[in-house]
Amino acid sequence: MIQDSKKKTTESNNKNALIKHKNNDSVLTTKSGKSLLTLTDTILKSALKWRQSNQLPTDDSWMDQIWCWADKLEISEDKIPRNKDDLMKLTELNLLNIGFSEIPDSIVNLTNLTNLDLSFNKLSKLPDNIGNLHKLTVLSIGFNKLVSLPPSIGNLKELEILWATANNISELPESISQLSNLTKLILGFNRLTTLPKSIGKLSNLTLLNLSDNQLTALPKNLGLLSNLRQLILSNNWPKGDFKQNCISQIPESIDQHRVEVIL
């Protein structure tokens, strides 16, 4: 009975791992032929990379950067607390209309933020790792001087509202399609000439505002936006030609009985 049990266990293990002999050495491999040692090493490296990208700095120097920046701009302690515990507890950060042209990259370490308002300033770029703010549900960056959005923005899985009106954005990153909870995407008064095809993956989107850009056509897969209720396309003038709105035709894939289209 004991021998039969050992035999079954051995047979079960052999289904997933095999011992191969090469140059008089025994190598334990998976059924696919990969060395288990190689697989283990790959898994450990992947886990370490993930931990490093999601782990906060071990020292508090990044907080000093934020505090120095805030002091220079005379941002009150009500907005940016000058002690560690309160700073880390921040869920809302309203920096509207302060006049700064840059923001410290370390702001992305405030990982409890759910609402970040940077609108009505002079920003030309966002921190590359803005996607570290995993709890963010509202991001307001309208009325700045942004020319692009960092690819990491696709990591904001909880984001519901992205307000980026009145910038100089000429294209959207493909990663925009990863914002699976996004309901409102407001991009009026920018310089968009095309949209990524992946935009059709924003299945929860209800409002898409693309007015006052330089679009001449729309991707057919906008029809995949099953929850879309309003599509604003007015005043799309390519290269400053104000004679007429160049979007005169709406893709047939968009159900205009369900979607209010504003031209």
C-alpha cells in the first residue's frame, strides 16, 4: 500500500517535471523543456522588479522635496501638511491656480490620493510615474501647457474622471485604453489630430469631449463604447482653418439613437 502511494506521487510529479541527462549532468526541467532553476530565477526577478516599482522610498528625503517646493510657493499647510503622518494621509490635493510651472516627481509617493487638482497652472509635463497614484479617481489638469500625457497614466485603474481641457496635447498614449473605470474624458481645446484605436476599450465611458481640436476623422471602434451617452466634436479646425468643422461624418458604428453627438 505504501509503495503504491509513493509510486502514484512519483508519477504525478513526473507529469510536470522531467530529469534530463546532458553531458553526464542531470537537469530538472518542466514538461515544456525549461529548466526549473531558470523559471525560478525569472519569477524572483519579476517579483523584485514589481516590488521596487511599487515600494515607497525607504528615507524621507522625497518629503523634504515636496515641503521645500511648497514653502517656495507659499502653499499653505492646509493643502500640504508639513508633517509626515498627515502628508501620507492626504486623499485630496487641490493645487488649483497657484502658478507653478513644475511639480516635484516625488508627489507620486502620496499614494493615498484619490483626487488631484493641478488645473490652471503652467505645467508643461506631468511626473513620468503619475501612474503610481493607484487610488486616484479624479485627475484635473486643465488649463496648463501640457503637450502629452505620460504612458504610466494607464496604471490609474481607479480613475473615473480625467479633465485635461485647454492644453497643447497633440496625441494620447495607447495606455489610455487601460483606464477601465473612466467615465468622463474631457479633452476639449487641445491639438489632437488623431485618436488611438485603443480608445474603443474604454467600456465605462459615458462622456467624451473632443471639441476644439484638429481632428479630421474618428476611429470606427468608437462604436465599441457601449456606455457612451454624449460625444462632443464641435469646432475641430485642422491647422487653424476656421471655415468649417472637418468632422462632418460620424462612423456608422456609433448609435446616434443612444449617443448624443454634438457637432
